[in-house]
Amino acid sequence: MQRVNLSDAVDLSRLVYGMWRLGDDKDTSPEHVRNKISACLDQGITTMDQADIYGGYEAEELFGAALTPDLRNKIEIVTKCGIVAPAGRYADARVKHYDTSRAHITASVDHSLRLMGIEHIDLLLIHRPDPMMDHSETGAALDELVASGKVRAVGTSNFRPWDWELLQSGMNTQLVTNQIEISLLHHAPFTNGDVAFHQRQAQPLMAWSPLGGGALFDTRLSGLHGALDEIAKDQNVDIAAVAVAWLLAHPACILPVLGTNNLDRIARIGDAANVQIDRETWFDLYTHALGHEVA
């Protein structure tokens, strides 16, 4: 599995296992969660993506219950903070909102470390751009967390280029990645400046929902589904692997984040790394996604 270097302190596997659905599984036992992690490790997928809010603020604890010292040493942990929803430990919140204050970020990191039973977070992301953000305060808080050793690297999630630049202007530490939605069904980032902004700065992007929330499996997308299926049959993989390979083929260095609770599907995540997508094939899929040929 290809590795991607984000900083002197952090490198990730090119494919990332997303744990936002961890609490949705019928079996949330530590043993079953460990089986998922092991299925990833068997393919060289070492990066696990979490967030404090996942599972109503319970997914990190489920994950932590499964971690052993040996497993922890084999993986990189990504988590996020900044969303406050009326659930879990924030059940008394009057309204869902964002909080990127120093106090909230610091407390969130401490909660995450305790719930997962770990000493450091490999990569911390601010989950959403906050219209009330004091970039100097937020930036200083992130700098302090890196300096303390609680967090090894920091980045953002769902930020637009101007949000990124504002936060970076208040920091000494370099932001290393931005996790945004990218897929064949959400391809606007390739033309709206999001991908170009980070590609210009050689900053790898993480892509959430790379399968369009499962919509890519809808046979009613006849043209796109048929094109994916043809490539999948030719290369002896499923269409999910082809859709992910389409992202991997882009020169911006995109790290797809894939989440499923099905052990058989987890065991096939790595297939995407072996799918060949040349330029014309890339544009063929893009044309089907657009619904028309490029101008």
C-alpha cells in the first residue's frame, strides 16, 4: 500500500478506513472492531478516521475499547472536533453549532485521548469551517496542541480555500490536509478551485464519501453504472474499487476515506490500489458523471 507523507511526524496509508458508522453495526464488541482493524492491516491500510461526533460522540470510545498497545503501534489515528450537537456529552446544547474556541478544541482533544486510551492523535482536523471562528485563537490552540505532543499534525475538513488561508494565517504550524467530499457524484471540487488550491501547494487531500454515500451502486445511473461495471469486470474487481481508483488516478494525491461495517467489503478496500485508470478511462467516467462530454 502506498504511503503519503503529510509532515515530518505523520505519514498515512493512501487508503483510509472511515469509522463514522462504527456504532451502527449490530456487533460493536471490541473483538469485532479489532477484526475490522486487522482486515485493514492485512491490506496495508493503517490509517483510521474518526471524529468526536461520530456515533453521537460514542464511536471513539468503541474504537478505544478495541485498541491494544500492539494495534496502536501499527496504525495512525485521525480524528476531528468543532461540531457541537445536542447529543451525548453535549445533550444540553440548545442548538447544533460550531465551536473552534481554544477551550473547546483543547477539551475535545483531551476527551478523544481519554476515550480512545491513547497518548497522542496523529492527525487532528477542524471538522467544519466556523463562521464565528477567531482564527488567531483557533490557530494558537492548534499550535499549542502540536507543541504539547498531544497532536502530531493538524488540518481541516470541509474548508474552502479562503477558510484554509484564514486559519493558516493565524498559525505557526503548517496545516497538512483538508478532508472534503469528492467522488464521481460530487466532482465539483475538480473545477471549483478546491482541488487546484491544494494541488498547487502539494498538500494531499482526503476524500470523504468517495462512493457517493453508496449512490454509485444505483443501477438507475445507467450510463455511469454501466461504465464502472465494464471496467470492474475487465479488471476482476467490484465497481467500488473502480470508483475509488478514479480518485487515486488524479495527480493531486487524494486519500479516499472508505467506511463500511461489512468485513468482506473491508477486505476488498485495497483492490482499488490495483485498478488501472488511464487518462481516457478517467475522462470516460467523468463524462458519464457529468452527463455530457467535456466542452
